[in-house]
Amino acid sequence: MEPISSEIAELKAWKKNAQETIRKQQVEHKEFVDDRMACIQALEQRLQATEDEATMRYEVELLNICKERDQFRNQMEVKDGEISRIKAEKDEIVKEMKTLASWKEEALCNLKAKEREVMVLEIAARRNLEFETELERQREKYERSRTALLNMENALQAVEGERKRLLGNSSQFV
């Protein structure tokens, strides 16, 4: 029995060693698991802090983007107002251009009519000048004729007077 007892004793010793090894491994494993759990908790805390920080940065960035978007909207509304004002001014300018083009067309027609009137007036003025020149020539001719007639009348009266004088003298002789 001794070999069995020694085998039992060996087995008990091996069992004790195995139990001690298992207990040590369990303690090491528990320490390892606790260490890993602490590491995981630290990582989770860091992750949570990073997440919170990232969320906060995201919210700040989002707030800035929203402010920028609102500024762009306001600028766009201002630009839209300016565009509307410019379009209205353009429409007014186009309307004024059309009015001026119409006025220009009418003015050109009036100018052509005035040019025709000026031509007619120039022709009338030339004719009037010609008539006045002809009138003056006719007056001069009339005056020369009248002077000649007066001279003739004077000559006739002188002849008549001479004739009467001669007749009156000849009656004295008879």
C-alpha cells in the first residue's frame, strides 16, 4: 500500500500545488481582470471626456456655423434687396430710354419738319428778296419814267409856252 499511499500523497501534493497554482492564477487573473477593468474604466472616462469635449466643440462649431449661416442669410436678403432695387432702377432706366428714344424720334421728325420749314422760309426769303429787288428796280424805273415824264411835261409846257408866245407874237403881226 505504500506505493498507493505515496501516489496518493503525490496526488494530494500535486492537487495542492495545482490548487495553489490555480489560486495564484485566479488571483493573477483577478488582478489582471481588475487591472483591465480599471484600464477600461479609465479609457471609458477618457472616451467620455473626449466625447463630451468633441460634443462641446461640435456644438460650438455648429453654433458658429449657424451664426455664419444667419449672417449669410442676412447678407443675401440685403443683396436680394439691392438686386430688386437695381432691377427697379434698370426698369426705370429702360423706360426712360424708351421715352427718350420716342422723344428723339419725335424730335427728329420735328427737326425734319423744321428743316423743311426753314428751307421753305429760305426760299420765301430769297423770293421776297428777289421781289424786293425787283420792286426796287421797278421803283427806280418808275422814278426814272416819272422824271422823264416830268421832264417831257416840262418840255411840252415849255414848247406850249413857246408856242403861245410865238402865236401871241404872230397875232401881233397879223
